Amino acid sequence: MFGLSVIMFILLMNFLVKYIGQIFGKGLPLWTIAKLIFFNLAWMLALAVPMATLIAVLMAYGRFSADNEITILKSSGISIYRIMRPSLYLGIIITLIMVYFNDQVLPEFNHQAKLMLRAVRHKKPTLQLEEQILYQIGKYTFSTAHIDRPNTDTWVNAGRVLGPEDRDLQKNDRLRDLIIFDHSNPREDVTILAKEGYMVYSKARMALQFTLFDGEYHQLNMQKPDEYQKSLFRKQTVVIPAKEFMLEERNDSDRGDREMSMAMMKQKVRSFKEQIAIRKRKILSNAYKNLVPIELLLKKAFHGPDSLTVRAQDVSIPDKMRLAAMRKAANQAERYTQQMRMHHSFINSQEKSINRFLVEIYKKVSIPFASIVFVLIGAPLGIMARKGNMGVAISLSVGFFLLYWVFLIGGEELADRQFLSPFVAMWAANIIVGAGGLFLTWRAVKESAFINWERLGQIMRLLTFRKGSTGNV
């Protein structure tokens, strides 16, 4: 539990540092921020449990060895294998629990986190805005010089500008020194400037709605540059269609691969395989329909001119007919080739989707299984290291963490690119690190020290002595 707390704290701090600019200081309620963090704790826990297992096993067996309790147990006739057995049992229990967690709990938490971020984005579309950055939505481009987050002072100032019908806007971020470029009409260039304004998402209009105050409206006719118009306004509303928001509204029930259970993903894989099978049957059917006419056309033109570039006026009437048949066969073959390329592209896309889902399926089992692998690594490593403090445990864990995650992330990338099978990609880390654990266990049974701390101390003292002697000279 201590190792898990440390790892969770590190992952949580990394998450907060990464997203601190997006969720903090944006005027979001503390309860909303707390729920966002809570829903993201699930994936942190899925990663932290195997890591904590390795740290805990290293600390426990390192302390056993440092206090000579391993020696006492072995002298009593108890083997290393029997000493490791309780940790292996616990590792199996943790693995089973985490498989269930990754399959049933984690997808739902990921889905709720996505829906919550989407709801926050709809309710507060200024959440991702940065000052003095141009943003493009469709044929509109806009930027703001300053963003005032809502507080008591801004509400008081906003009350002086907003009318009774706009009082709800004061709860949103106030944008100052706004500029909007409207390119929706290719014949006109429209630029809108405003001292301040508010941006909200209108679900009824499925668009971003800007309410602007104290601004200028500039309109230039591209075909008649001399007809330039400028007007001032006290208040104006600009509506920008937001297709990405509309797409999100339609896909509220859709789930990504990390928001699905293994049963859901297996259903998807079956669906993709069925589509591939249907497309292959269609290819065979089209092959007969296309190749037979091409073959007949080539037989008809078999005795015609050898070159398709022969001019029609240089050949006789029968030769012209054969030449036309060859050209028709070539055109039909080109169309058939293009169809085959489209079919191949579709099948390749479906196979990539299958690989992506299979990677996630195997990952839901392989990452929890790392708890067993890390027991095999940590127990003999702790025994041979003969150090049971937290610093040594974390130091020795870092190398194995890096090795494991490099294999895992690299394997996932190779599987997505279809260089490796999903099974090999996701289980290679467990197989390689597990083999290393079995080797270390064998070394521990043979009583081979992994790190000779006394020799290491002697080397450090020798280096220090030489350095001091050189300084005296």
C-alpha cells in the first residue's frame, strides 16, 4: 500500500502538471475539477499496481535479506521457492482483480471522463482558448487579446455592459479585444473588431455564439475593392457553425477502444472480420465479371496492331476494329485495377482496426499479469541486493520499469503498423522480463550476490582517496 501510494502520487502530480493550464484557473467549479481528477485515477491505478508490486517485493525481500532472515530460513531447510510462494499467490490474486478492473471498471471511468470533458467544453467553450492565438473553425478565424475569468469584480463590471436579457453571460469568461475574420462568402472579406464579448455554445443552433460589445464591422467586396464599408455597433451577435461540436453530439454513445470492455471489442473484431469476408467475396465475384470480358476483347484484337498508339488513319477497317477492342480492353483493365486498389485499401483499413482492438484486448490482461512477472523479478533481486529501504527499491525498479514499458509501448506501435501480431507485441515484455526473473531466481538459489555493496563501498572509498591524494600533490 505504501508503494502504491507513492506511485499514485507521482502519476497524479504528472497529470496535474500536464493539465494544470487546461483545468485550473479557468473558472471551473472545484467539484467539477475533483470529478475530472477522480475519473482519471482509474488509468493511473491500472499502471501503478504492477509498479507498486515490484517496489513492495523489493523492499520486503531486501529487508529479509538485510536482516539475515533469509539465511535463517534457508538454514532451517526452507528453499527460496517456498519463500517466494506467498508473494506469487498474492501476485496471482492481484492479477485477477486487475484484469476485472481493466475490463469492467476502467473503460467506464474513461468513458465518463470523456463525456465530462465534452460537457465542460460545451458549457465553457473558452476552456481551451489561449490569449493572442488565432483559432480557425470552418471559414471563420478569431483571436482574443485577454481572457478574464469570472469572479466578483468581473461580474460587477459585466453588469454595466450587459442588459437584462444577457445577464447569464456574466458567468462565462469575458473576452477582450476580440477580432473575427469571416471568410464564409468568397466574394467578401469581413473583419469584426470588438472591445469585449462572450462566447457560448448554442445547442439549439449547434454553433458557437459570440455576443460582442462596442465594436467595428469592416466589409470589403473583393470584386469591387473601392466599395469598402465600415460601421460601428454597440452590440452584435455572430454565429459560427461548429461541426466538431455537432459531431460530438451525435457520437455521445460511441466509445473508443479504451472505453470498451473485452466483450465489446471482440464484437467489433468479429464485425470487421465479417466485412473483410464480404469484401473478399465481392472481389471474387467482380473478378469473373471483369476478367472474362477483357479476355474476349483481347482475343478479338489478338491479330491487331501491336501498339495502342497507332493512328486510326494508318490502318485498315479490320485493324481499326481490333485496335478499338485493345483500347477498350485496356480501359476496362484500368478500371478493374482501380477497383482492386480500393478493395485493398478497405481491407487494409479493417485489418488495422482489428489490430488496434486486439492490442487493447491483450493489454487488459498483459499489464495486470506484470504483477506476477515483477514478483519473479523483485523477490530474487531483493534477496541478492540485501537492501530493504525505499530508495534502493525505487532505484532498482527504474531500470525494469523502463525496460518493460519500452517493450510495451514499442510493441503497441509495431502492432498498430502491422509489423508484429498483437499477441506478440503485448506479451513480449512479460515474456522477456519474466525470463529475466526466472534467471534471477536461479541465481538467488545458487546464492549469487547481484550487487556486492561492500565491494562497491570499497571502490568508492578508493576513488575518494585517489582524488584527495591528487589534490594534496
